[in-house]
Amino acid sequence: MLRMEIALFLVLAFVAYIYFSAEKEPTALHTTFAGLLVTVLVHLALDGITVYTVNHLETVPGILNDAVHRLFLGSMVLVIYLFYQYVAILVEEETGKPRRLDRPARIFLAVAELGNFMLPISYTVTPEGNYSSGPYMLVPYGAVAFYLLLCAGLLAVNRKQIDNKKKSAIGIALTIEFTVCVLQGLQHTWLISGMGIVLMTLSFYLTLENPEALRAELTEQKMSMLYMKSQVNPHFLYNTLDTIRIQAQLNGDKKVADLLMRLADFFRLSVKVDRSMVTLDDEIELLEAYMELMCCRYPELVCEYDIDPDLGGSQVPNFILQPIVENSLLHGLKNKGYRGEVTISAGRSGDDRLEICIRDTGSGFAGGSKAAIDEMLRSYARQSPKLSGNSIGILNVQKRIKLLCGREYGLSYTENETGGVTAHILLPLS
């Protein structure tokens, strides 16, 4: 049995090395999985120690045997708790529903760990092998059952809203752990709990946390961004516009020269496709060039800015404001003959967040369209990258923000009391 524990430890240690050496965004989901990996490695080490000590009761001091067994079961409870946390975060991201069971889960964890370290422990000796027993086992094993049932409940209640791949990963992990728990309960001497936990962890790693899959997703999003921007910003157009602008200025047509300069500025700024992050000042400068052109084209269109000057150097994903403002014009102010106002503001939201708002006085959402947009933005991970259609801009903006900044940030919409809509972009300040 000890050889199996050593093999499991080495396999998971190799997986952990690959995982921690890969580039990842520090999201709550990835952080929880990282904690799960470390805790499982500690659990496997304790598992191997207990397999040895429980079968050498005559030579190993009783106090040492008791200590490592209590640590072993305590780490098992913590592993299953982190398993529940991972599933709960994943379900929250998929459905948008807040986690309501975190507090009871933490309380149960504290009670289980206390019972594990305080209740009496004993050992059973059999010809097939020895194992620990006694009241101390009841609370931690009860906690394991409690967390597994919580995970099964989350999966059952939200199964229609969870992506099939993620649903399968949770289902496989639960099936493995339930099966191993039942077999361990029927055959106490098998000591296979470590194998179940490793298989459960690997089911998440192979389907959801594999660095190659994460890199493929990043590449897909970058290609989508490059495609979208390549439609509007070829270098030759920028150079040609600048040539025409110079000629207009030489001919004394200042208004045309100024407009061409702003159009050239727009294309000059938008050609930075190789930079995933830019300063807020850069984004605002590009937006100003775009809006000056639109306001010239539509004289009754007004654009106002309210930008906190202290935030100008903040890093934001490249090319996220212009698609949102363009969406406001095409779907809000177009129906009013492009008569109205667009206000762009940026300020702090708490100590560590930046909120950018694009507010328009347009016609607002058509019947039922807000619910459809909210659903598209919420389920962005299940949406295929769009290269055409009305929602190409906001969907690609949402995907890039989530990918570059973390899943707790992103784009959302609210309706204004006086008419029109406001787009809210939440970003990290750090």
C-alpha cells in the first residue's frame, strides 16, 4: 500500500509542477485549485506516513501515531472543503448566482476539525492490515459526506446553466469520490482514500485547469481581437489619410485637415494590436478622436468626459471603450436621429477597482433585449467568438476583460431613469 501512496504523490507532484510553472490569471477559481493541489500533496504525504505507522503499532510511539492520523483525517476534510469551494465558485461564474452556503461550510469545517482532534482514537488490528478507528473518525467522515452532498446539490440545481464540459468534470469527480468512500467503508483495510482524492483532482486538472487548454483559450481570444481590429486599422489607411490631411492643409482647407488629422489619430492609436494592455489615457485619446469625428458628422451629438486625472496611468485592456460607445450610438442614439449626449466617466470603485461608465440619452433597450444581452454577457464563456453581428463589440470586450483581468471584472448594463442606458466596465486598479 505504501508504494501506491508514493506513486500517487509523485504523479500529483509532477502535475503541480506543470500547473504552477504555467502562466495563469490569478482568478478565484485558479487560486482555489492551486490551494487544492498543495493540500492534496500534504494529505498524500500524511497518508503514506499513516500507512506505515498503523502497521507498526509495536514500534511507533502511540502519541506519534495518534498525531499523524489526526493530521491525515484533518487534511482530508480540508481537501473536500476546497473541492466544494472550487465547485461553488465555478457554479457562481456559470450562473451568476451568489454563493450562499460558504458560511455554513466554514462552520462545518471548524466543527469537523475540532472533533477530529478532540475525540478518542483507537486502532483495529486484522490479518489483512491495521487501520485507525474510534469516535474521532465520525466527524471528519461526516464532513466529507456533507461537502460531497453540497456539491451534488449545486450540480443538480444548476445543471441546465452549467457548461457541459464543466458539468461533466464535476460529475466525474463526485462519482469517483462517492465510489471510493463507499468501498473504503465496506473494506476498511483497503486504505484507498488517497487514490480517490487524486483521481478527483486529476478530473479537474485534465478538463478545466490544464495549462494547454488555458493557453488555447488565450490564443483564441487574442486571434479574435486581432481579427476584429484588423478590419478597421490597416497601416496603409493611416498613412494615406495623413498624406491627404497634409494636402488639405496646404490648400488652406483647415476644417477638412483637422478632421483628417483626428481620423488619422484614431487609426494611429488603434494599430497597437500587439499590446493587450494600455493606459486609460491612451484609451480615452483614441475615444476622443472617434467621437470628434462622430460629432462632426452628427452636429446634434454631444460628448462629455469626467475622468479622474489620477487614474490616467491605470492599465486597461486595449480597445474596449470604442466598441461600447459605438454600440451606444448605433443602438441608442440612432433611433433619435443621433440627437443626444454620451458621457464617459472613470473613477474609483472602492480601494482597488476602476469603474468606467458610458452613459447615453438614447432610446434605451428594445423590449426583451436587455435580458438577452445580460444573458450573453453572463454566459460569455459558452459563447463562440463573434466575427459578425450586432453583439460582436460587447461580447469581445467582455471576453477580453474576463481573460486579462479576472472573472470578477467585466461589462454590465443598467437602464437610466431618464432614458437611455449606462454601460459599466469594472476593472482592477492594481
